[in-house]
Amino acid sequence: MNLPEPVPGLVVRYNYLWHKDELEGFSEGGKDRPCAIILSSRKTGKVTLIPITHSPPEIGEEHLSLEIPLEICKACGLDDGGNYIRLGEANRFVWPGSHLRPLPSDSTRMHYGLLPKDFFELVLSRVIALVEKGRVDLANRP
């Protein structure tokens, strides 16, 4: 298995646990999905990532999502079905953890690619602004 270095901006396949599901008592996500790493600590070994989904944001929650431009999706190896990064919630775990999954297209890889630096900086600045307002829900996972 090709295990990449967990650098910020890397998009990996992960069994993401939505906050609403965690509140309902679930400990596993309903499906595996692409997620973008936003923080990675060499000291603690912990990684924080945010989910990528095909579902557009709910009305009134547009500020909690960011659509990924098609050219970035293609460059990262994501499909062209419309992808949105959810900014208002995250999962944190010790890398590599038990929730990383192989890509459907290549069972030897767990990562799609890197978000471009400018786009990643936009994502991170939006997440930081939400954190400062107390608007990011975090699930700590084993």
C-alpha cells in the first residue's frame, strides 16, 4: 500500500464520520469519501481533515461549503460530478489510523492528489474564520 506523507492540502480517501452521525452514537461513517487534510502534526501524529461531498450546501449554509473548481477536481483525481468541501466540520485522528481507505480506481493508493496552494490557502482561511466563530464541529477518532 502506498501510504503518503500526511501534508496539508493532500486529498485522501477516508471513512468520514459526520457530526450529526456522531451525535446519534455512530462511530463509523456511512461511506468512504475524499477528504482534504488541513492540519498535520509531526509532534502528536494527529491529522485533521475535512470532507468532500457531491451534495451542494443546504440553503442558508452556503458559507459552510466551498465548491471545488472542475480543473482542480481533475488535477486532484476527483470526479467531475460537482465537489464541495465542507468547512464547518472535521475529523481528527492519529495517522494513519484505521479509517483510511484505498481508492476505488487504484487499490494500492489512499490519496488522490494535492489541492493547489492558492486554493488550499482559501480553504484554510475559511476554516480558520469559522473556528474563530466556534462554527466547526470536530470528531476525535481513534
